[in-house]
Amino acid sequence: MRNKIDYGIDLGTTNSAIARIENGVPTIKKSDTLKDTVPSCIHFNKRQDILVGDTAFNVMKNDNARALKTLEKGKTNTFIEFKRTMGTTHSYECSNMSKSFSSEELSSEILKKLKSFVQDENISSIVITVPAKFLNPQNEATMQAAKLAGFKHIELLQEPVAAATAYGLGSNSKDGFWLVFDFGGGTFDAALIKADEGILAVKDTDGDNWLGGKNLDEAIVDQIIIPNLAENFAIESVLEDSEQKEILRNAVKFYAEETKIQLSFKDSHNILSQLGDLPFEDENGNELEVDVLVTQKDMENAVSPIFQKAIDITKELLKRNNLKGADLGALILVGGPTYSPILRRMLKEQITDKVDTSVDPMTVVAKGAALFASTISVSDEVKETTRDKTKLQLDIKYEATTVELDEMVNFKVLKEKTTGTFPEKIYADVVRFDGAWSSGKKLIGEKATILDVLLVEGRSNSFEINVYDEEGNKLECQPHQFSILQGIGGLDGMQVLPYHIGIAKFFNTESKDLFLPVKGLEKSKKVPATGVINGLKTRSAIRPGMINDIIRIPIYQGDYNAEGTNPVLNNFINEVIITGESLPALLPEGSDVDITIKVDRSQLMKFSAYFPLLNHTEELEIEIKQTEPPTEDLLTNEISKAKHTAINVNANDVSEKLEELEVQLENEKGSADGKMKILDGLRKELLKLDNAEKVAEWPKVEKDLKDAYFEFEELIRKIKENSDDEDLNMNKVEAHIKEYKVGIEHIIKNKDSKAAKELIEEIEGLDRELRNSLSGGLIDKGRLEYHDQEFSTLQWKDKNKARQLINQGLKLIQEGKTSQLRPLLHQIWDLRIDDDGDRDTLG
């Protein structure tokens, strides 16, 4: 039984690996073909055997080529890169198995294969790495895949954190900023790490879940291989059919992967297929062959724009943290594509010459995951199921990471967990992995005994626990070893939120829902984390026992610039729904709601809503909703609408990006993950358009703000001039004027449309109140008469009560008591149902 998890898996898009701590060292467990990594590839043969890894990868080329014979989609039985559709509803049809598989089911087979490389023990607990920019549905899908693979205790770890852990342990530099540049098979992450005397902290992250080696392969296919085929063969009809084109792309992708690898170490590579490799005849009856010499220049033309996207993301990350490449102590390369000399040259030219190649880009994440796993205790549930009670059970407590050279370890005998018979006096001797230090025999018992252990600097220190009776006879114990990482710290709080977690909140000034981050769950907050929003208001009454009376709270993830944007442009997690069925009493419209969201280390969430008026709390799990891949028609229409908007607001840079997306859609409309990638790119451009529209509307908003202030200022001047201020608190009014003046200067300086609209509403509200007071309630009189005249067209919660209140108001008007109308009006407003179609969300 292990005290800590000790096992880490890098579940990659194209390749995966497993590592464990052995004698304090993170060690890659070799595949059945004695490789460090295994292709994340699965093949189902006609006997319905499941082939995973190298065997599957070796048949993939033939499997994809066979699809060329019929040019029918869905006939393939080999699957790879399904990590790109994790967390979506997309499934992979398998003809040999007569069923479809989800991304989670396929990923679970990779995890089972990795687990099989460990023959000397069963693994129940695991740390699995995920891209830093993975969304909640993708994280949830990864957890589900691990459960399907039989793991009981699962922890998710962001890939750049894993890489920084492995790098940091062996690095001579224990201070300064590091940049993890993780360009993997299907995703890209950049993470800014601050090291302070060996204590690591993630300062900020960025990335792209749709940018990786797969894109490089596709660029080589689309810009080198397919043009070569189109030049030499008549394949126009295939290229015009999106499904047939996708089948052709898959069939020749093997050559692109091979070219990418070869040109990481050579100046040129000749792509040459053998007759029969591509079993397809063109429109003239000629069988397809590939024969093209690819140079470094050809490769650079194809892939440098893709690498540039990753470099631009990195530059932006540094810029918003007020750093330059020269401020970095190291740029750490992670992922197979970072072997590319083209990328390394671009990084040195544009970021820093301190590109660090000291760690293996292919295994550093798995090793880092194992190191991190050595600091995470196995769950009590797993401990109980793996406990051998015939062995002496020990409880060991210690700090799993330290920058000190010694550490206190707390030992206690758990006799209640032990069924065997053991002597009264028990001695423990703790021996370090290198045999150069031991504690000597120390008496231990049911009360805590503290031992000081000495550590070797800059590595994981493994200790063997030897237990003896009074006569020196050795006793079996669990656990029998533990590890402490020396030279690195802060791992327990190193992971951060990659996105804001927020809600859709109704803003009166905008007359619509906008994205509002939950305080405490902003981007780059350490996890676990707790976020709170107080004082939200119900927008309709919720009656007890009524299942149709609903409060909807949509939860989203948004990037660093998402606050105040249209919620639908962010990533929808799910909608929390609270109904009257669970409430103990009536919750009137406008009641306060305080919400709390807790996010654990793996970014899974729990939600609670507190209703102060009822002293009642609702606690709910936030179920993660799978996303639906977009259709080609949806993307076509949305890109077209966005182009029209971009022209109207003169957003030329956005227009160019949208045209690029149109080209991508033409190339990748037959691929589910290709369409997901285009949707992600489209959302980014729509967010830019959202900001551009706000900038475009600013001149009008600025004029409205100035007009509202000047009109209010003119009203005050007339009040003073006519000496009408006897019944008004003018000191308070003039204090407001001073506040408004300062606020307006700040708003205009920042061109803050949202704040301007809020201030306009406040100024106009006070203006109306003063005019109403000066007129003896004439404005309120007009409001009441409006409700009387439009009574039949308005929607009411209680029509009879509303009519009764309006009649009372009409009587006050007849009696000349218009100054007494305000309390009645408040009651009338409370009975109104706003016709905005969304009144059950929070404001």
C-alpha cells in the first residue's frame, strides 16, 4: 500500500506516457515495445480485439488507406487525436465493433494500456495531466475516462505545472521567471512561473486548445501534399466533397507526420509513396502516388504561421504581466513539436535566447506528474480497500515538499487497523534511498513519535521504513516507504484557474445579461478556491412547492478580458436551477440571493445559494454539460454575420481573421474537431467585435453622460435661483454633484461605456426625484395614470390587487394628495411582470 499516489500519466493527443516514483526518482515505465511513450491510438480488428498503441498506429495507415477504396465516411476502425473532442457529444463510429465510441471511452483504453505497463502492483490512484486551458467539460471527461479505466482516486494536474515541477527539481536556478512553452500534439499552453528560493507559483497562463502538432500535420497535408496530388492527378471531385476530402487527408496524413519528424533533424525529406499505398484511382483511372521533396524552406512556409500563433499568445502573456523575454530565466520546451529547428529559431528571435533544452520534451510532463503525485496522499477510501490488515498499519504525516534539508515526520501505530498480533514494543528504523542516512531504531506506538529525517538536496528523497520487535525480528508494515521532494515547494497551491468562473447577470443599464466573474474565482486564482457573489436579486417571486417557479443561474468560463461581455461568447458550463419545490416559504421578487461556488484542485465545482429572507441554503453539484460540435451551416452563417458587423464598426483586423476562418472551414468542415477549432476562433473574434462595438458607441454614450450631467446641473441652478430648495437636502445633492464630476472624468478617461450608462441612470434617477418633489408628485401622478390607461396591456402577478392599488392612487389624485403616491407605486411596480423573456434569472 502506497501512502502517496506516486503515479503520473501524461494523457496526450498523439502520445501518452506513465511514470512512477522509484527510489525517489520519477521513472518512465516503458511500453511493451520498450519505448518511453505510446501512441494515443486505438484499432479495433474484425475479431473485435482492441489494439492500443504502436500496434494500432502501425495499422492506422492501412486502415485510413482502405477508406479510399469506397470514399465512405465512418468505415475506419482506427482512432487517434480524440482528445481534441473530449467533453463534447461527438462520437466515433466503428464498423468492426458495430457501435460508436465517445472520446472518454477511447481515452480509457489508452489509460488501461498505460496501466498494463506496471506489472508489480495494482494502481488505484493516479494523477493525470490536462492542458492548462482545458475547459470544465474537458476536465470532467478526463475524470470519466479514468473512472472507466478502473481508477478510484483521480487528481488532474495542468501540464505546464507538471513540466515546471520536473524542471524545477533539477534546475540550478531557484529564482526568477520561467516560461513553460508546451506545444503538444493537439493543444498549446504557455505558463508563466515565478520561482522564489525554490518555491514555485504560477503567475498566469494562456494557450489554445485547438493548436498543436495536429495543425502542423494538417498544414503539411493541405499546403504540400494535396497540392502536389492535385497538380499531378485529376481529383477535383474529391476535393469538392468535404467528406471525401477528409478521407483523403487522413490517408496521406501519415506522410505529413513522418515529414515533420524527419525535418526536425534533417535539411530535407523526400515523401515517396509506394504503388498501392493509396488504393484510389483519379478521374482518369490513374492510381495516386506521392513524390515530393520537402525542404526546410517548404516546411517553414507551411508551419511557421502555426508556430507564430503560439508565439503571439506567449508575447501577449508576457505583455499583460509587464515582462519581456529578457526578464525570463528560462523558456522550457515541452512537447514533440518543440524539437523543430524552425520553432526554436523563432523563439530565440522573438522571445528569448534562453531556450532551455535540458529536459526531454516528450517525457517531462509524465515525470512531473509522478513527482506531483508523490506529494498527494492516497484517499482514505482507496487506503481502506488496499489495506492488508495482517501487516502492522502505520500512520505517517509529513510535508511532502520542502526547501529545507531536514523534515519532521510523524509516526503512529494504528493497532485498530491491524488484525495480526504484534508485540507491545515496536521499533522503526527509517533508511534513506542511498543508504547514507538512517534514523536508527526508534520506539513507536499509538501515540505520535516525531523523527527528523535528513534530505539529499535537489531531488525526491525516498525512505524505507523497517519495523522490528524488541528482539530485532523484522515485522511487515504498511506503508513501508515514503518520499519527500527537496529543493522545490509550493506545489500544493501551484495550480491556478485558467479562466474566470462567472455567471450571467442582468444589468439594467444595458437591458441585458452580461458575464460577471465570481469574486474569488477570477483567472489565475490558486485552486482550490471559493468564490462569492452577494446581493443578487430574484427577478420574479418564487412560490413554495411550485416546480414551475424557477431561478436560473447560468455558469460560464470566460477568459481574462471576458468581464462585461455577452455571456454566449464565453464557454457555457451549465445552468443551476432552483425551483419553488425545494423552498420552505414564498420568496418575493427582488429578494437577496448570495451564491457560493467552490472549486477543487481538479477544477470540479460545488454550488450553494443562500436566501437571507428565508434563512435557507440550497446546495447543488454543478453537473458539467457536454458541448455539441457546431454544424457547417451554423459556422457559415455566424461568420457571415460577424463579417457584416466588422465592416460596420471598421474592425479590419477582425475581418481578416474571419476570412481566414472561412478558408479553414472549407478545409475542415468534414472534421468534428476542426469545426470545434473554428468555433473557438470565431468566439475570440466575436469578443473583439463586442469590444469594437462598445468603442464605436462611445461617442454617443459620452454625449449622453455629459448631457445628463449638464441638465442636472442646470436644474440645481434653477432651484437655487428660485429659492425652491427649502424642502430639499441641498448639502446631500451638492455632494452628489461633486462625486459625479470626479466619476465622469474617470469614465471619460477610460472610455468606460458600462460605467457611463450606470452613472447616467443614477443622475437621471436623482433628477426625476427632485423634479417630482418640486412638482408635488406630478411625475408620480403621470406614472400612476399610465398604469391605469395601459392596465389591460400590462402583465400582472395579481391583477385584482393591482387594480385595487391603482384605484387607491386615483382617489389620492382626486384629493390632491399626489405627494403620497410613491408608496403605492412601489407596490404596483412589484406586481408587474417584465416582458423580457428572461425574468427568472438573477439581476
